[in-house]
Amino acid sequence: MDNRYFGTPTAELVEQKERERSAFNPVDYVAETIAALKAGLGDDKVVLGLSGGVDSSVSAVLLHRAIGSNLHCIFVDTGLMRKGEHAEVLSSYRGMGLNVIGISAGEKFLGDLRGVDDPEQKRKIIGRDFIEVFDAEAQKLQGIKWLAQGTIYPDIAESFAPDRPGVAVKSHHNVGGLPEKMNLSIVEPLRMLFKDEVRRVGKELGMSPEMLGRHPFPGPGLGIRCLGEVTAERIAILQEADKIFIDALRAEGLYDKVWQAGVMLLPVRSVGVDNGARTYENAVALRVVNSVDAMTATPVQLPWEFLARVSTEIITRVKGVNRVTYDISAKPPATIEWE
């Protein structure tokens, strides 16, 4: 069985990836991966957790090409997605011919996050809840033997350091496994690819530019862009501010020119003025970066006039926000996400 896609990542695989990157060919990768998946999975049934992002979507299409209707996809709405994203993405998946089940579980996630402000604890709760919801739905399917994940190489690099046991930058929602109770083996068709390579594979598979052009979005969703405690009220504020920002980037023709953009709701309040009266409301930070492989990133210098216009629109339209800042930190030393 081809250990590039099955089993536990090893130091040898990581070293192999570093050697092979310059020679990557998406045509060969698609052909080799589909053949390996057919051989390794046979007639087994596979369940995949779709997130709406590029990685899980490309994984789903690769698996669908290899095993067809034996792939079952589950799309969980954690309540931590962008505004309106669940319905929009679910519709696009069904338009691609994938067999997808949509689950709404926002109440569970928000309930379990109540009172928690530590970033790693939030990631672990979101990851645990996702697997609990996912497992409950997967148990309804008959004969499933494999769990497919959209893990890519930067996930492994940040979560798994073979030469430094116990050292990791942050926990990733799709690295480190699977509860034993699920009794499923893992297949990860993209785990040795960087983000730019994943997009090249998706293009070779004929996926739409709209799907492949989606900005990376963290697995824990807005839960790690809502700094401090996560509540339904704070997520609603963040969703509104984020939608204004992303819609403005699209309208200005900037969305496709940057790697990733989003809004962070900060755990601080500041004094402001509204109609001559004092306010004491939330601050948000806009984050826009360019990158090739997500291992490093540089802040984007957006036009000042654009930033000023977006700032005014957010403060005017989003109740509960009276200050907008712009993050100009590079990765490293900062990470792309704040938590």
C-alpha cells in the first residue's frame, strides 16, 4: 500500500517531500494518486468530512474519480462558518456530483466553547466536537472502512516534528487522528502537497476556478478568529464584519489577487463616538496576506482609500464595532491566523 496516502506520516516521507517539490507534476500526480487509491481502497467505502475549503474539495474529487459512489461526504455546519457559507457551499458540492450529507450543529459547538478563551483549548474542543458530530452521522452509513482527510503538507509540518518530539506550532483539526472508537483507517490523498500544488491538482481535475480560488479558511473556522471567548453574539458580529470585508475585496477586484483575507474580532473594547455620544465597543483587525505554500506569508499593502472605505462601512453597519485596525505582520514570526 502506498504510504504517501495511507498510514502515519514519517520522517522519511517529510524528507522525501522536501526533495521532490521542484519536480512536482500535477498530471502525473493525478494519474498516480487515482491508481494508488483504487489499488489501496478497492471496493471499500470511504467517508470524508468536507469543510468547504480547497483541500477537502480536491480530496473529494480525487477520491470520487477513484472509487465513485463508494465515497460518502459529510459537511458539518459548526456555526463558525462565514455568513451564508453553509448553504452556498453545500449547493456547489451537490452541483459537482458528490454524495453529500449536510449537518447543522452550531448549538453544540457554541455551547461547548462557552467560557473558553485559550486558543489551543478552543482548537481541541472544535476538533473533538467535529469528530463527535461526524462520527454520529458516519455510524448511520453502512460498511464504511476508511476516513478521508484533506491534510496537506504544511499541516504536517506545523503539527508533526519528527526530529523534535512534542514540538508543534499549533494543533491542526485534521492531523493526529481519529478516535479509536471509530475503528476506521485514514487515507489522505494530499498530505504531501503544498497549497499551491493542491490548486494545480484541482485544475488538472477540471474543478471550477471559483472553487479553487477560494481563500484558505481555518478548520476551526471563525472560532479562532474570534479571539477570547466564543459566543453566538460575538460570532454574529464577526460574520457581519467579515462579509463586508470579503464582499468589498471582490467588488474592488482584489480578492483573486491575494492569498488569504479575513477579519479578527479582538478581545478588547475601545472608546469611540457615535452621533456625539460616547461608545465603548469592540475592535476588529483586518488580515490580508500573500503566500505560496502557507509556510511563510507577507502582509499585503492594500490601497489606503480602500481600507478607509471598508473601515467606515464596518463601523457604520456592524453594531458593536467602533474601531478597525490592519495587521501588517509577516509569517514568521506571526502565524497567518491569530490563534
